[in-house]
Amino acid sequence: MRQHFRISGLTLSLTLLAVLTLALLTVTDSALAQQQTRVETELDRTELARGETVTLRVRVYGQQGGVAIELDPLREQFEIVSTRSASHLRSVNNRIESWTDYMLVLFPRELGEQQIPAISVAGEFTEPYTITVTEPSVTGLASGQDVHMETIISKDSVYVQEQLLFTIRLYYTIAGIRNPNFTEVAPENTVVQLLGQPHQYEQLIDGQRYGVYEMNYVIFPQRSGNLEIPDIVFRGELTDGSSNFVFRNPNMRPVTAFAPGYDIDVKGRPDAFPADNTWLPASDIRVEERWSDDITRLQPGQSVTRTLTITANGLDGAALPPLGRPEIDKMNVYPESPVIERTIIDGNVVGSRTETYELVATDNGSVVIPEINLPWWDVNSDSLRRAVVPASFIVVEAPGGAGAGSDSETDIAGDATPGNLLQPDIADELLSGRQTPAWILYGLIAVLGLLLIAMWWYWQRRQRPATDKPAIVRTPVYERDIADGQEKQAFRQLESSLATAEPLQIRQHLIAWGRQYHRDAGLHNLDDLAARFNNAALTDLCQALQAVLYSSDSQQTFSSGEREQLTSLLKAERSAHLKDDQRLQQAQQFDLPPLYRQ
């Protein structure tokens, strides 16, 4: 009985506790339901300097998160730097009150009076505010100021496509800047490039140590007229170096900075610049020429490399024009791909373009490499200038032939006749003067006679066959004399080269066989040899062989298939030529003798 009573008492206590809890919840819900949702706003200030921010606090009562706020009207005249919210709940005299604060940090875009428009919050509209934005009283970095930004331009007037240097510097307290965000530098009708990576350093200003965050840009205007560089706005977070003990996070607060933009006068291309040339505004442009070998004496088939480099101070390498592939008589030109580069020297853009090509002599004689004349506009002196590479002269001599010096020797030898050994005035005086003694005339004749005898003796000695064992002179295979029976030997050597030798040796044996085959001692290059055959396939193979020899690509080879095709074509050519000779010999056997002997 007692046990039953205890259980009944416990059950009654639990029942009463549940009833009280339900009643309390009912009262709380009723109080919250009776509380009407209302919106209040507050502005921290109405006057601020350009570059500063203003904070709009929006307090919504009776809501615990999930409030819809329409921010688009604010974005027309303000940058929304940051938004954050905090919810609150309190009970006063058994009355429960809750609200949520929304903090909107706004950055004005323009000077003068600006209106913060009414915005929709939880179905209600806030009241508008009017603020005044003025120019800062201190243009430089003020003492105790946490953050300051400045911009610098190299010129306020440039030519179209001329380099314009633009620098952004952000000064901040040495504690540090986190998450920096700047207005994008992208004016219309320009090409903008960031010069390297942003770099940071420290600077002492009025006894205060600041960190400096610097970015350097180069701007190339692409159209004449007014160029507007927009205002630069910085948004980031400034940390004081301390941290929260629990979460080890640095204490940070949002900061902003502002720097005014610029209006740049972009001048058009002057009339004094040649209309048919690429417009090149720069502070300095040079063209340099380099040769891989001595060009005063070359032989047919010999190659030389020419390298031209354009260097421009104030222009990107991509803006430099090609110098063009020269058309040079008696020379084959094999260009390589140009090398275009850009470097930064003392904060300026220095562009370069390097062009390289092989020159292969095809015939003997004098060759003129034309002059290079590149006009450019000096932006420092505002005048037209030219980068000039003078013309070059190359003398191509046939192997074993007389060079340019032989002409002078011939002239000297031609002048060394008995009548030209004395000057005309002296000879006339000696021969025609009445007072000339006879012994002088006889002595002069004797000297001339001895000189003639000495010249005759020297000439006979050179023509006399040497009795000693002749010295062996090793010459390239294509310098051998043309003789009967040499064609077969030359072709066998050519077949062996095509089977195992390198491209250079194949070329030598191919020219040597062509000289014997066509019986032409003046044949010294593959172009002339290909022209003799009048065969497109042979011409293509000769050009492929030359491309392998003079290409800068070390991986390019004269393939086995090309070797076999060249061997087959040459054998077919020799076979057809042999059949023509046999038919000609058979026809000559049946020719009738002439009726009349001559």
C-alpha cells in the first residue's frame, strides 16, 4: 500500500512539471507572437572625406536570421565593402525581446552630396540618408593614418602605342594587410600589362614605419584622344598583429583607401613619319648585325649565318616589325623562326626581335646584301630617327679560280711591258731630248733586253715538267678534272655515299658525279645540277638535302626513303642517257660517207 502511494505521488509530480513547462512555452510563444516586426536604421556619420567609408546599421526586431534585404539600390553610387550580422535575445520584466543587427560598410563613389536610398528589409522600407563627401584635407600620408594609397604616372601626354608607366603604392601600418583587393586597371582601347609581381617593402615616414605594397603597370594606348584611367579603390583587412587566444585567429578589421584617376592626352601618329612603315614610338631603337663567318671570300655551296637583332626601349617585342626575307642574287636564303622577347630594365619595357637565316652561295661573283633602314619616332626629342645597318658585300669565288686579286695582278702584268716601265714624261725626255747621250739609250735598251730574257726564262721554267716526285694535292671530289672514265667511278662513289654517308658527303659526291656526267667544270652547286635534269622529283630531293644541311634543327635528317628514291632516279637518268648514246652510235655506223672530201 505504501509502495503504491509513492508511485502515485511521483506520477503526480511529473504531471505537474509537464503542465508548468507547457504553460511557460505557451506564454513565451504568445509574447513573441505579440511582438511586432519593426525595422530601425542608424548611420555612424554624415560627413566624410573621399576614400573613407560609412557604416549603415539596420536593426530588425522580432526576427532571428533569414531576413531578405534588397541591396541593389545601394550599388548604384556605393561600393559595398563588407556586410556582417549579429543576433540578440533578452528578457526584461518577463518580456522577451529579440532582434538582428546588419552592418553595411559603404564606400562612396563620387564627391559631393550623396543619398543613401531607402532599401527593402523584411517587407519594410528604411528611411533615406544624405551624406557629404569632401576632398581630404591632407593629400599625403598623415601621421597616425593606418592606410594610404597613391598613384603615379610617367607622363600626362603620350603618343598612340607609346609606353605609359602607371604605379600604385599602398602604405599601411607595419602590422600587415590581408586579402588586398584593388580596382582593375583596364582602360578602354589600351593594352595593359603588369610588370612582374607586386612587391612589398618597408619605408620610414616621419618616424613611423610603414609597409608598402607596390604594383607597376605599363599601358599602351591603341587610339588617339583622351585616355581616362579610373579612380583606384583598395579594399582589404588590416591586422594589428594580435590574435584571439581561443581560436588563434588574428584580429582584423576592414579598411579602404582611394586614389584619384588621371586623364591622359594621347597624340596621334605625326605626319612626318613615313606612311608605309610600322609606327614605332620609343626612346631608343637599335638594329645589330652578326655574321657566323668571314664574308669577304666565299665559294659556291658554302653557307654563312646572318643574325639581325632589333632592340627597342619602350616597346614590347611583339610590336616590332619583321625585317623581311631579303631577295639576294646568287644566294639561297633559309630563314628560321624569329625569337621575340620582353625584359624589364629600370622599370621600362625593353623588347627585342631576333631574326636568323642561312645564306648559301649558288654562283661565283660579287653579291650585295642590301641596307636595312628602319624608321622610328624618338619620343624624347619628338623627332624622326632611323636605325641603319649598312649594306654588305660578299665575293663568291669558284674553287681554284682566280679571285679578285687576280684582276689586279693582270693589270700589273699588263702594265709591265717594256713601253710602260718608265713614266711617259721621263721616256719622252730621254728619247726625244737632243742632249741625251747615246750611252744612256744603249744602256736602257740593254736593261730592257735583260728584263725580257729573265721573264722568258722564268716562264719556261714554270712550263717545264718537274723531274722530282710530284706532291699529292688532295682536293674535294667535285674539283677533279673532267676526263673519260671518271663518270662511272664518280657514280660508284655516289652510290656508296647514299648508302652509308652523311648528308654533307652525299652532296659532295652528287656534285662530283654531276660535273663528270654533264662534262661541265663550272658546276659547283645542287641548284644548277637540278636545273640540268629538268626533273621535278630530283629538284625536290636536292632541295630537301640542302634543307638538312643548313637547317638549325639537329633532328632533321635525309631519310633512307629519300636516299633510295634519289638513287633510283639517278640510275634511271643514266640508263636513259646510255640508251640515247647507243642509238646515236648505231646510227653513225650506217651514215654514208660525204660525196666530196674536204
